[in-house]
Amino acid sequence: MKYLIKNGKTINEGKIVEQDILIEDNIIIKIDKDISDAQATIIDAKDKYVIPGIIDDQVHFREPGLTHKANIYTESKAAVAGGVTSFMEQPNTNPAALTQELLEQKYEIAAQTSLANYTFFMGTSNDNYDEVMKTDFSKVGALKIFMGSSTGNMLVDDEHVLSKIFANLNGIIVTHCEDEQTIKKNTEKYKQQFGDNIPMNYHPIIRDDEACYISTKLAIDLAKKYNSRLHVFHISTEKELDLFDNSILLKDKKITAEVCVHHLFFDESDYAKLGSQIKCNPAIKYKSDKDALLRALLDDRLDVIATDHAPHTWQEKQQSYFKAPSGLPLVQHSLQLMLDFHHQQKISLEKIIEKMCHAPADCFQVKNRGYLREGYFADIAIVDIQKEYTITNQNILYKCGWSPLENKTFKGEVTQTFVNGNLVYNNGLFDESKKGQRLLFSR
């Protein structure tokens, strides 16, 4: 199958250029001005922007075991509608991906059902070191360590185990960093005051900046001690930002960091209206943190934008503080959130694409994706950045059926998404005949 994308403006490698893209089978075979090919199906991108497919390096698609909330098919479909062509899914499913066999079972599900490209992270516990060390990091995105509370047997709080992993792992370590003891101390304090009905706006007080800082510093200290390759997920506080370096290029960094769209978009004032809808770990914090995160993104202390897409049912989220699970669904709308910042003149289009497409590919050394380049996989989204789009329960594709962004109107809509050269999404219509591919890594 051949496609020719004409008349669009490409956003790629720091430049915006009017040029055409010719796709044959899985691959971009030509990028140039005024391409013609009689055999190709023409996609007219006039007045639109053509971008590399977004790579979301942190999602929770809930399969296996938690499929009443979501599954790989439903959430990958939502992702593709939002221009996300590749995702990296986390190990805290049920059962958790703590053995090589359980990890491979997730790949088998995705091969049959995922509309986007995929990788799954190996999980860590205090007692699966031998399984961890069997991981083939040419085919697996990273090793995930929860250095803060998590579902199931995935909190790693044994310092001997942490040291051994950081010292010996020949792959990327990604971490969720929150100090468990600090959180427990704060929880007890406010439980004495409120009982089980702690107000939701106390979430950033309980899971405070100190909890984040202590744990993030520990991970960075371990990485520096053992010269490990570390990527710290979802930085949420101004206090943590001094721990990260922007004096060297991303390709030379051993320690990198991610920020999530909800920590850039929401702040403490939103708990009054949205309550548990925006309860997540680490917590959405304060306007001063939100503003500092955006500055750090622009000056390259923060390297990657992701979502930590973590759906729960509406009924689950309506419960009281201790019962309402943490996490919110975002993968369909992450680009629209970032375009909102662009329309406010807070970030350039080129920077958005750098942080959502190029940087994840570079951080994780993804083979032949994340850029518009001849010879690369044709993972491409076409975006009308001026078209108004209101998020409603009719166009939300998450299995959970809700979003904290419901009824908000944004300027910007993905009109087409190609995955490996397949036009999977076209103005609201899906072609599900071909599935995504397993991501491979140049390591």
C-alpha cells in the first residue's frame, strides 16, 4: 500500500517545513517538496501539520486482570485517535509482570489486539532479582521500580535489592519515586484529624514534595554511584528540579526525567471541582510547581512528556479518599493539552514534538521511530491545530468512559494517524485490519 501525504507542514527535528511524505508498506520512502506518484493514495494535509507519531513512555492499560477498567485494545484505540502510535506499558497488572513468562504473555495479547506499537516493562519486587536479570533489553523497553507504594507486590523498599539492581542491570531503570515513610507519617496525621473522610485537596499535602524529593534523590544517588541508566517518571514538584541537569545533550545523559501532562495542566485549585477525578500518584500539587515544571521542560531539565494514563471506572473513583484509586485517563488527549499551552504562547510546536516524539525515542533508543525520516517506520499523525474540539462522553474512547477534561473545548484535533504505514485512524473511522508492532531497541 502506498500513501502520499501532500500539502502539509511537517514538524520535525526543530523545523517546520512544507513538504510531502511518500509511504510504501511500513516505511517512509521519500520526504521532499512536490512528490508525485500515480500509484499512491493521496492524503491532502493542506492547512494541517504532519508530525511523527507520539511515543507515550508511561501508560497503564490494565490487561491482564483489571480489564473491567481498560484493556490493550480499547486504550490503544484511544491512543491512536490522539496521535499516539507507540506506548510503553507498566507492569502493575494482575498478575504483575514479575517473571519473563508473565511479561511475554502481555506481548502475546498486544500482538493480537493492539492498534498501536507497544512495549511492556519488566516489573521488580523485593524478591525477583533473578527474573529481572534475564530480561532482554533489545526487546523490552525498561525495568520499572516502584520506589513508593504500588498495587500488589511491587514496592521495592529493600536497599540491598535496590543497590544490587542499580549495580548490575544492563538496561534502563525507570522509577516511580515517592518515599513511603513520609507518606505514612503524613497519612496518620490527617487520618487522626479527619478519619477516613480526608478531603481530596489534602492529597498533595499527604504525598508532598518532601516525599517526592527524598525518593528521587535516592534513585539519582544510586544511579550516580553505579553509573546506571536511570529515567525518573512523572516529576511533580519544583523541589525535585534541581536534581536534574540541562548542561549536556539528551543523547549523552545517563539520568533523564519525565513530566506528565496532568502535572502541567492541573493544580491544587482543581480539587474543589474535580476531587477524586484528579487523584493520582504522585499527586497534582500547586500552581508554583506546575509553573516550575513547564520552565524545566522548556530549559531541558525535563526530557519527556507522557501521560501515566491510568483508568479506573467512574464508580471506583466516586469513593472516599482511601477507597478511591489513584490515576486518571489521558492518552487520547495529551496532544490537545500541549497544544493548549502552544495557543497560550507558552511552548512552541517544535518543542512539543521534541518532547513527545523525538525525546522518548532517544531516551529509550527505540529503533527507527520518533522522527519523520526516510527509512523510518511510517508512524505519523496529521493535526489541524486550529479546529475546535470539545471532549464529550460521546467521543471519549477509553473503556472507563470518562475524562477529567470532559466538556472542555480545545483548539486542535488529530485527523489521521498512520501506524507502520497503515491508515489506522481517518477522521473518526478506524481500520483495525492490521495491528501494531513490538518496539525494538538499539542497545
